[in-house]
Amino acid sequence: MAKAGQGALDEITASLTREKNRGLPPIEQWNPPYCGEIDMVIAADGTWFYQNSPIGRSALVKLFASVLKREGDRYVLVTPVEKVGVRVVDVPFLAVELVVGAGQERVLCFRTNVDDWVEAGPEHPLRFEPAGNTGGLKPYLHVRRGLWAKATRAVYYDLVALGEEREIDGRRMFGVASGGAFFPMAPADALQDLA
């Protein structure tokens, strides 16, 4: 597979810098040619690496995050003139803060590690996956464009504290509600067995 070099990264950065003050770029409207993979990795802890070195400038990470897109099983950075592949170890973002919105209907607002705010609900669901052999769960939040954020441990504990039981398809489930939707974590009887 082709490897795009430093020149490609410089071109992407220059192209993105022109777009950065206009909100999220309309990458769904762009159909540039695929130019191969670049040596960029988003680690499971949310750190972005380029050529095995962490990208220390948060503004640059936010800029790249704004043009990150998922195409099938791969992740790409998209500009009007080119598209390059990057590797993502788990998911590209972390949910690092949780704020419970005030109002009649509870809305859970999450801040990601790239400072996006996302309200969980039907368009931004939460999902909970088994965490290997530990018996625990890994919580994820849909951010945008098929991109997800994994909740940090502290945010996960906050979600558990907000949890409640509801009847879903004839079965008692433990989960959390937000924006008019209920997101099941686990069968309630499985939690009772652990208590």
C-alpha cells in the first residue's frame, strides 16, 4: 500500500488551516482521490501519533479530527484535494466529561478529548460492549460520521451512577436514559448476580 510522506501531511495541514474557522468542513461533499496511507495512528488512549511521535499541538489534532471520516472499516482524513488513510486502534475519540443537562427530560452532554460537545440521544446513541474477560463493559458514544468516542473510566462510573432499570422487550435491563432514548447496559439480573 502506498505511503504518503511529509509533503502530503503538509498539504493536508495547509488545506485544513484555510477551513478551520468555518465549523466542521463539509467532507461528505468532497470526493478527492485516495492517495494511500500516512504514518498516523490514533491510539486507544486518544493520543494522535505521526511517524511514531505524539502530535503535541491540540489545535492540530482538532483540525485533523474535523476531517476524519470512516469509510467501511478504514479511517481517512479528507480534504477537497486528497484523501489519506490513518490507523485507529479502537475508536478515534474519548468522552472525557459528562454534564447532565437541566430540564424536564434528562440529556447527557459529553465533551470529547477534541472539545466537541455531543448530546446523547437517538442521533448520538450510547452503546456498551463487553470488556474482554473482565466482566466489565466498554461504553461508547456516537459523535458523528460513524465516528465514536470511548468513555473514560470516570465518565463510565458517572453513567453507572445515573443508571436505572427498565423493561425492554419483556426483560428488565439496567441502562441510562438521555434525550428521550434509553440505552441498555446489561440485564438487571446479571447485575444482581454480581452484587
